[in-house]
Amino acid sequence: MNVNMLSVNPFGENMYILWDEASLEAAVVDPGMMRDAEREMVTKIITDNHLKVKHVLLTHLHIDHVTGARWLADKTGADVCGNMLDAQLGRDLPEQIALFGINIECEALTIDRNLAEGDVLTLGDEPIQVLHVPGHSPGGLAFYLPESGLLISGDTIFNGSVGRTDLWGGDMAQLINSIREKILPLPDETVIASGHGPTTTIADEKRFNPFL
């Protein structure tokens, strides 16, 4: 699986473009673009590689991960996929924007396709397994690509840290439980690509993460 990581918006959010080289089927995870230049950057990658974007995948619906979601879905014909337990966050997107004092226009966001624990998507012949990892938000998801040894974790776990739980619907006990039950059992060599900051591995987080 080809993976392009782009850091966007004032929050330094990591968005990911995944694409299968044979079929050119693609998915974009957490498109948090807020500026024209960021949207143009994403468009160039899609156009230059002749990608067919099937899905816009959302790990959760906090402002920094979703502001480009509907724009991208409308542009490519993809569906917006997330967990319905975060649907209220999408409806409250204008309020989130106002709360953070960001000068952008963005309408409420609706989820087109509900993803739940155990669902499997495919790009070409490669599966993407859906993990429900609540705690940072009620509908938090992670996307696991076993053939590529990659976990896109959103804001559930970071290099040496874990997601904050002082936002809407956050719960620290639930977050740690999600990490211990859903993420740490994955193979040690699995690369964790998180919503902010550098990559890490399951092995390193087991050994060094002070929250675990």
C-alpha cells in the first residue's frame, strides 16, 4: 500500500492518502485541510497519480480532522465514513470552529456510511480492518492494514503519549482500555501512524509509553 502523509492546518494534523498501486483505488484518512493551498496539495496528489478515491475515512469528528471531508467527498464522489457515535460532533462542527476561534467557513458534517468494529474495507486486494477505539471521542476508530503492518490510530495513541480526554465525550479509562484491548495486541512491528506527530511502533509504545 502506498501511503502519503501530509501535515495540515494550524493543529499540525496528520492526514493520510492510501492507495493501491495496481488498481489505483484510494482512501483519504482525516482530511483536515483548512486552506486553499492544502486542498490544492491533496488534489495534485490525487490527479498526478490518477487515483480513484473510494472513501473518506474519519478516525473521529473533531474539527482538525474533518474540515476538508465533505469538500473532498463532493470532489471525488467518495463516501464519508465514520462511526455514528461521533455524529453529534459532526453536527456541531460550526460550534467547534467558533469555540477554537478559527476564521473558516465549514458546514455541519454528516456521515454517509457508518463503520463499526469488525468492518473490513478494501483498496485493491488489500484489506483495511476497522477497530472501534473510544476514549478520545465516543466514536473513535483506528484503521489497521495487516498486510502493510500499519495502524492509522487517529488521536488514540501517539509516540510516547495518548489522546486527550478533556474534549466532548472523552473518557481516560475508556481510552486506556481501548489501547490495551485493541491496539497493543497487534504485532510488535506494526507501525503506528497517528493523528499528530511522528510514527512509532507497537513495541516501542509497550516499552516506553508512560501512560501504559
